[in-house]
Amino acid sequence: MYDSPQHDAGRLRRLILTAAPPFLIPLVPLLLVVVFRHRLPDQTLDAAGWSPDLSAGLRRWWTDAVLPAGLGEVLFVAMFMHYGRWPELQRWVTASSLALGVSKGASNGFAVAALIDAEGPVPRQAWATPAEIALTLLAAVAGWWLAGPPPPRPTATGTPPPGLPMLSLAPGQRAVYAVSTWHRAPLLQGAMFLALAWFWAPYFSPFWQQPTMAAFLGVFLVLQARTRLRVDSRGVEVSLPWLGCLRRALPYDAVQFASARPRTSATGPGGLIGGSRGWGYVSGREPVLALRLTDGREFLYSTRDAETAAALVNASLARARGADGC
């Protein structure tokens, strides 16, 4: 038994903040062209990555500005809806969407702004890239702040149901379960993105966003190759030792019960899975520790001794809630 889940009042705000930024990619240069049209040379569209010829210009404008905006819109909204019940990850999606929209919008806007009162096409300004990087970082921070903190989890009050693994603990006895797991998938996926960034860099030298995003994703995946699980009297904690010891703690009041399952084939990038049904790290061949959470999702973690870990979690839950009953 657990308290009724609280309504996530910030979900609509996070969705709006995720969907709106890609429109900045074509909107910023288009507004500059409209406002300063009498102060811009005839070759403005060509210098901004478009063509002065009307028919060709519309095609180039669609390819270079509108199409990336549409792809970004579909990508970020799809990610947001996929993680519909994972508000913590929605916050990252919101921040990434705002950072990308501002960054690409600034790149296109600077190309047009440099042509104001110019006699013709001008080279890319030296200050453009540092300014784009600064705006991208500020937008990411602003998106994280505007998305707001995730809603509190409902609190579980009942003991685990019968039939689940249960470790017998004497009064005052303490037990700790700790395991470290390697995932081969992130090493391969991360290497692919790093190689892509390496080959992309010479071709996108004026535009740093593409190779930088590929390199960032590659490093992020590689640093997820090793994960660590710890179960003790405080709750369940999963950490990424290579990623600055990034930790995610699940206190026992957020867990209904634990169970062990055979291996699962549901894997995601770097062994990370996430969605409306659950989240965690799975490797594909080992049994899985499954924690039923109070928000209706599950936490999954592949470990050879999944039944032992589940038994310890259930014993800790029963000890903490034994007086409350179901």
C-alpha cells in the first residue's frame, strides 16, 4: 500500500519548454531579415546559407533552417513523451532542447546580423563561436531551472506481499549488498560517436554544434560502461563511478517490494533503459533485480545475485514497516 501519487503540475510546463525552442532556429534569422530588410544587402539570403533566387532560396531555406527545426522538434518531443513518467530525465530533455534551439538560432542570427549595413557578404566573425558557446551554456542552465524540480514521490506504507524472496534478519542485524557491473554496449556506442565527431570536425569547423554534440554523447556513453549497485539500511543506490560518481538513491519509502527476474532483452543506449514502465541498467544476460516503485514504475538492474539483492530489500522493507501492516 502507498499514498496516492501526486499530480505532476510541472509536466505541461516542461513539455512547452521542450517543444518551443526548435522554432528559434528559423525564427531568429527570419525576424532579423524582416526588421532590417532595408539595411541588408541583396545577397543576405546567400550569405546566411540561403540563395537570393526565389525558387532556390525557398529550397535552401527549408533545408538549412526549417528542416533542422522540424527534426529537432520531433526528436525532443518524442523523447519527452517516451519518458512521460520520468520527470528527472524530462528535465534534461528540456534543458537540451533549449540549449540546441538557442545555439542554432544564434548561429543563424549572427550570420544575418553581421550583414547589417554591409556592402556584401562578410566572413564569419571571430567572436561568433565563443558567443554561441556562452549562449548555449546559459540556455542549458535556464532550461534546467525553468523546468523545475520533479514532484515528490508518494510514500509506501505496506510490507512486501508473500511469495517474494525474503532474507531473515535478526533484530539489530545489518546486511549490505554491493556489486559492480560492466556494460559492453556503451563502450562500442561511445566509440562510434567519438569517431563520428572526429571525422565531422574538419567539415563542420565553422559550426561546432554537430561534432561537439557527438563527442559529448560519446564520452557520456563511455563513462556509463561501469555501474555500481549498493543495498543497505538506507535504501538502494546506483552510481556511475566513471561519471563523477554520479548517484541515484531510492529510499525505502519509495519502494513497494523487490523481485528477481530472468534476463531481459530490453536494453537501451549504454545499458540504460527508461520509459513509462521503468528505468535502470540492464546487460541482457544476467538476472534482473526489479523494484516496484510508488510512482507505478520499476527500477531494473542486472546482477548475478538478483535474488539475494531482492531478499535483502524485502527484509529491510518488512523491518521498516512491520508495525504498519498492509
